[in-house]
Amino acid sequence: MGDLFLKTLNMSIAASWLILAVILLRFVLKNAPKWIVILLWGIVGLRLVIPFSFESALSLIPSAETFNAHNIQYETPAISSGIPILNNAVNPVLGEIFATNPTDSVNPLYVWTFIVSVIWFIGIAAMLLYAVISYVRVRRSVSERVPYEGNIFLCDHVKSPFILGLVRPKIYLPSNMEPIAMEPIIAHEKAHLARRDHWWKLMGFLILTIYWFNPLCWIGYVLLCRDIELACDEKVIRQMDLDGKKQYSTALLECSTGRRLVTICPLAFGEIGVKERIKNVLNYKKPTVWVIVMAVIACAVVTVCFATNPVTAEPSTPNAERPTLIMNGDAYVNPYMPVSSLPYGYQSAGKLTEEQANNTGLMGIEYFIHPSGTEDFYTYQECGTPINLNTVDSEKRQWAYMRWILVKNDGIENRKLTLDDVVMLSQKGDALTWSDFERYQGQDIGSGLYIMRYEIDELFDVLVGGFPKKTPMYIYLRVNNEADDRIDIRTENVSTFIETHRNDVLKDIEAKSDDSGKPAP
């Protein structure tokens, strides 16, 4: 549920930019036909309903994904709004309030996200319950009615004309309405039915039900209902003379009282915004062709700029834009985040030369290799990159160890597992699967049960056991000492375990003789 809410929240934030653009464009297009504005609100609805969007270089939306579900669950809590000032103001606060704990399987912020998602679901249920109750109340108020003509009925308890129903909608009029006002009002309500406005209002309310937490969606829904009325008025008065417009305005004014019950019901379509509508009716002038053309162009520009996502930056390649160190003619890249402690067994091998530093600017920095000849090494350098553990301060730019991995065939797969990897993998907790270990060198040592062993060094290894394509039964970090200590990295503190056993003595295994008296291998 938390991931669904984050997806909805990201869609809401992205659509908010489009809603703001449409609100501003309403004032610019005040002389344009109102159906054009309705079309814009339809684009807003599609932006809120469709879970994906096309990318465009012309998009003015700062970010299509402000909250990344994976980062909130496993990484350092942060937002990516696309606005650097906002990110710099919010992210330090998030990092301080929702600081991660190595003993936790997920970030505290993800827990709060789940709580908020429950509240969001309760809000949706409350909105739907409100719609049902209000519909029942309106339906009860028209239980006593008198047929007028066709699908039009007169009712004593109705104070203002409205439409009720979806499949076979009916028009309800006050029984005490003046005969002179009936003709223009009936024409108006029939125009609503011809335009299917009662459907659009319901669809708008259902979308609002999902995005009830966004104030801009409420503003958009209110303006949609007003613009629907204005567009319907224009359709009715398009061929009227001044006297006809005055008569139509008088009829609207007569229907402006006692409409509260219908207005609050999302399943009924009644008259709203009468004052604005009367002013628009009396001042209505048929728009010229160039006004319509300019309005359509403006709508197209807004759609391209605010209904599309910004182009996703292409990931950098190991041999091009990514920092690359050169060792003995081989290229090494740094795909991992820094750690505060050097993994077990790595030893100082000197300092980087200008040729080795290549395009990194790390000349003179000390580097560390493993005697066993692993295809990686570490550098000790100044680093401001945020990490999972609260051991390197990204603001104060402390010194930390960075891991560099040999590039083979432009990739970094099939690498030997390190303690650095185990620490990072442990952040996923119960979400760890077999696929998380596919990139590392491993050996199947199972007998009956599928068990993969990933050797780290002489002292540490990782055992993953269980059944393929199912959640592993265990993921042990094991130390090769006399006690054969081990922990499940999904639930226990990996960093503490490593520090406790980093200097342990290896298990002494005595060679046993075979039948010939020679030592067994």
C-alpha cells in the first residue's frame, strides 16, 4: 500500500504543475470559447488517471518522481523534486528526522509512509461514503414528483433545477417555477445532457476521491464544475439576441436560491456560480476565428510543456563519463557508495600516480589492495556522497573508503562479494531475493537443499539457502572461526558483526589421514 501511495503522490505532484498552468490559462482565455477550457481539464484528468506519460524535451515539470519508493525504503531518505533549492532545504531535515539504523530492515520514513497510506485509504472510503449518503438524500427529496414532459419532472421539495441519474438521467424542476423561466432552464438542462456533463462531473469527483489530499485538485474540481456551466450557457445563448439573454439571466437568478442540497451532491448536477454566469451571458460575444486558433495553440503548448515528463538522463558509461582509474592497463570504476571502515584483508599499496588517477583528480591518494588478487581495490579519499550508514557525513565531506571494480566487457557483473556489498545488501532486509546475488561469484554447495556460498575472503563468506524462485530461507554472513558465528543479514546488525569478528583467528582444521596413512586433502 505504501508503494501505491507513493506512486499516487508522485502523479499528484506532477499533475499539480498542469493544474496551476490551466488555472492561469483560464484568465488568459477569458474571451475564448469555454469548451476549450473544458478540454484542458480533460487533459488534467488523463494526467491524474494514466500512470505513465510521454517524455519530452519541452517539458517544464521539474521532476516526474519526487519520492522514490526504493530510496525511501532502503536508502538515505531524500526527495528529488527537480528544484535544487527545495532539495537542499528538505533533504537535510529528512536525513536528520528519519535517520536510518543499521538494525532496522527498512527506513523509518517508509514506516511513516505506510501509516500515511492507511490514512489516504480511509479518506477515499470517507469520500465515497459521503457521495452515497448525499445521493440517497437527494433521491429521497424527489420521491414525490409530477411528470411534466418526457424525462422532466416537477417536485415540491426541489428549490433549484438539477439532473439526477447516469444511464437514464432525469431533469427535476421546482413545481413553483415561473412559466416564463421554464423554457430557458429546460434548454439549459437539455444542453447538459447532450454534452454528457453529468458524466464528466462524476468522473471528476472520482478522481478527486483518489487525490483528496491535494488542495489543487479541489480547486480544479470546483473550477471544472463552473467551466462546465459556462460552456453550457454559451451553447444555449449562442443564437440569442439581447432580450433572449436577459430572459435567460432572469431565469438563472430565479434558480440561484435553495440549491445547497444539490450542490453538495457529487452525483447530481445543479446550477452553481450563478453570478459569474449571468455576467458572462450578458457580456457574451461570439469569438473570432483567430481567438479560437490562438486558444487552441495555447492549449497545445500547455499540454506539451506540463502534461509530459522531463527526459530521463541517460546513465553514464563506465569508460566515458564515469570516473575511471587505470591500474596495470585495466580500467576500474566506482559504482558503490563509500564506507567508513576498510574491509578485512585489504592492505596499503602506495599512492595513485598521475597516470593511474586518469580523470578522477585523485593523484596522491592512498589505495588498498587484497593479497589474494581480487579484481577490486579501495581508495581513501574525501567524499561527500550520502551512504546507507550514518558513518560518513555528506555535508561535512569526511574522508571515507571508496571501492573501485575492474571493468570487463563494459560491465561489472560476476564480481567477488565483499563486506562492503554485504553491508549494502543488508539494507534491503526482508526484500532480499536470489536475484540480488546473481551478479556475484558463487558456488552451489547444497545437497538436497539449494545452497549458494559466496566467498568474501579467508575469514568471511555468505550462505544463501532455500528453494529457487522462492524467498530464501536464510541469508547468513558467516565467520570462519572456531565458533562458526553467523547472522542473517536481513534481520541482524551486519556492521556490528563485522567489527566484532574482523580480527578473529581462522578456524584450525587438522588434516586427517586416509587408509594409506597419507594426509587427506
